[in-house]
Amino acid sequence: MLAILLLAVLAIVSLLRQKLKARHQLIWLLIIILLPFFGPILYFLIIKRYKEANLVKRRVGQFKQKI
């Protein structure tokens, strides 16, 4: 039970540090709170893919600017 609570708290802290629209943060916050075990896990899996996709977009954009 303590591990689930800690996971949820870590997810909420991570969520608040992300640069997301307020609407998206609210939706994620509700998911994390309403689904105490699956919500934080789902958040960490999806946010990792989101960060990777944004990194690739930035690198491609920088490459196109150099050409």
C-alpha cells in the first residue's frame, strides 16, 4: 500500500514539473488519483514516449535548419 502511494506521489510531482497544457495536467491528475495503481504506471509509460517523440522532432527540426 505504501509503495502504491509513493508511486502516485512521484507521478504527481513529475506531472507538475512537465510543461503540459493545464487541461492535460488535469486529466493526468485525475487518472493518477482515480486509478491509484495503473494510473501512475500508465503516466510514466506514456510520458516517456512523449518525451522521446519530442526529442526526435527537435533533432529533425535542427537538422532541417542546417540544410
